[in-house]
Amino acid sequence: MKKGLQIAKEYFAKGYSPIPIKYRAKQPAIANWTNVKITNENIDHYFNGKDTNFGFLLGDGLIDIDIDDSRILDLAKKVLPEAGVIFGRPSKPSSHYLYDSDHQETKRFTYKNKTLIEIRSQGCQTVVPPSVHPEGEEISWERHDNLTTISSGELTKKVGLLAFAALMLEFYPTNAGQRHDICDAITGLLLRGNYDPYIIDTTVNFIAKVSGDEEHLQRSKANTIQRNLKENKKVLGLPTLKKLLDLKDADVNKICEFLQVKKVDKVEPLQFISYFDNITKPIPKP
């Protein structure tokens, strides 16, 4: 088994900024860790043979998508851009995705004081393999290749969609009745948020399936609903979703925050052209 110093040097050579973490913990083992500059010359001072966990300083291009809600782990594999660096632990596999990004702000997506998913960046560190989680599980790499580059905008949009899916799992009905309209409203909302139809169908199908909807395969209709939008036909959206799921204003605000959409989601009225518009007025008598 490799010693801590050797592992730290390998991480340093790959361009990461490794820091020592207390063994079987998440807290850094050094004070003022955000300002400590570990170099090839002093790295042996910090990784000195003691049992240790390993952390990466985040920011300056390195970000960590930390998935707290285990229910959306499978959806993340389909929604997030393909990542070259993924790790997790047995009870939460593929729960951390590392990317190279211009995103600077650490952002938590929360609901009722519970973190669903988090974009972790400047001022944070993440505990990486081969470390031991406080609960005793080994943290291990599931993929450890080159970092995938992703823009801040795309990153925030897709992580927000995952948070939205987690939120919908709180409300999606377990009994049949209005699921058809609920899924159409979710689809209309996401189309107005400029999400890709394939990703929308994947997300709607996931929400329905995880919620026990036996007709989940029939809920994917993004292409049809997108045509209706383009043809200016009636398309359900956020107002319908609020009504059918009995959402509170705070819930609607969370949806808008996650998806970066406006709170007012008006359905565009149908446009009718009257044949009277083409009838010329009679010429008045002299």
C-alpha cells in the first residue's frame, strides 16, 4: 500500500493541491488551510507518515459536484456531462463529480434546511480517495482520468435540474389520477427553461419511475410538447404544477431558484385570425 507522502506527491504532480485531512474525518489536519501553500519542497512536512485522509483544495478551476440526496444519484449519471473524475463510497457511489470549470461560487441547493446537491468551489476542500469516511467506509475512485471542462452556466443549469428532480420526488403523487397533466406541466416548465428535450424526457421518466408510476414510460413527450409551444398552442407549466401538487409559494420560489426561471409562467394564448380582417370596409355613398 502506498504511503501518504507518495500519494500526496502523485496528486501534486497531476496539478491538484492536496492537503492532509484528519483520519476518518472531514476536517483538515492543519490550521489556516485555505491559505497554506503546499509545494514540492514542503509537502513532506504536511504528509509525515501519520494515518491521514486526503483532501483537494477547490477553486481556481477545480469544482466538486457533491450529491447529498441519494435518490438522484442515478439521474446524475444521465444529466451531468460525462466526467473523467468520479468518486464515492459503498453507500453513496458516484456521489462526487470533479470538473474543470470557470465557476467560482460555492452554491448549495437546499429544501427545508436539507442540502440536496452542492457545487463546491473557492474556499472549500473535498475529501478524496484513498480516505476513510467518518462512518468507516472507504472512499474510492470510480473514474480517475483527466478532468472534463464545463462552463459555469451549463454546470449551474444541470445541477439545478437535479435539485428540481429531488424536489419533485417530495410531491409526485403515489396514486394515479393527475400524473399525466403533472408530467406535461413539468415538461412545459422545463422546455420554457430551455432544457434539451431528451434530458427533459429522461428527468420526467425518472421522477415518475422512482415515485412508483407504473406508466412512467408514457410520460416522455417533450418533442410533442415542444412542437405545441412552437405552434403557439396551449402548454401546461408552472401554474398548473402549483395547482395540481398544491405547492406553496415557498416551493414555487425554490423551483424558480433551481431552474433559473421567472416565477410568472404564463401560458401564451392561442392566436386566431378572423376572416373578417380581410374584408374591406364598404365605400360610403356620395
